[in-house]
Amino acid sequence: MKPHVLLAAVTAACAVAAPAAAQDVAADTAAAVRAADTAFAARAQSVPTAQAFREFMDETDGLQFDGAKPVRGAAAIYELMGGDQPPRSRLEWHVTDAWGSKGGDMGVTTGVWKSTSMSGARPPLTGRYVTVWRRNAKGEWKGLIDIGNADTPSQPAAAPAPATSPPN
């Protein structure tokens, strides 16, 4: 085979293989962040939620959005969520979808959550969340951004209109 024909064949083969390889990396990354999110949710059932967030959010860059101003860093998120105080609610969630970057160092998970008051003082709240994940220098997946939105509370059914009698 002539050198320029060989070069053209290798270039064409690489062009076809490169997108497939990037897709494989993205799929592997999506699976890895799905596993990290699942482990995070499981950890939040065995320790207080604040502790699980401290362990799974990025130590310095992790952002938790709660109200108008985000809280930055795992320690600050821990304090925001009650720190060492006994938990007032139980937060459960599960991932429903995940995406991974072609570079293999970032990913996103989305899912549903439920918060139940420990005292029963309020009905459970439900909602949706998104977490952006980044692999750190140690190869661990840490939450970089965590945002949760509550579902719109269902409206009570309207009371039926009072029956009126027909005029006589």
C-alpha cells in the first residue's frame, strides 16, 4: 500500500473510532456519577443527611443552593444542613438519569427526592434535583453543584357550589 493511501486509511479509521471512544468515555462517566449519587443517597440513610453532604460534596468548591445565596464548601453545607444537631427531617432521593462528559472528569445526575419531618409536623415534601459531579485529583466523585426544587403543592379540591333551589 502506498504511504499516502495508508495514511488516509489510518486517518479515516481514527475519525470513526474517536467518536465511538468519546461516547464510551461519556457512558462510563455517566455510570460512575450514577453510582456516586446512589452511594451518596445510601450514605444519607445510614448517617445524618448533613454528614453525608459533608462527605460527598466538594470540600472547597461544592455549592448548595438554599434560598437566595448559595453556600460554598462541604463544611459550610454541613452547617447549613444542621451540622451536629439531631436531624429534623429525613431526606431520601434516587437518581433517574445521568450524563457524563467525553473528557471523563464531569457528570450530571438528576432525580427525585422526598423530605419527611421526623416529628410529623408537616406532610412530606417531594421534588426534583440536579447534581453536577467532578472527579477530584484522588479520582473521587464529589458534588460540585446541588440544586433541589420542591414540587408544587397540590391544591385542595374546590368545594362544590352550594345547591340552589329553582325559583318558584
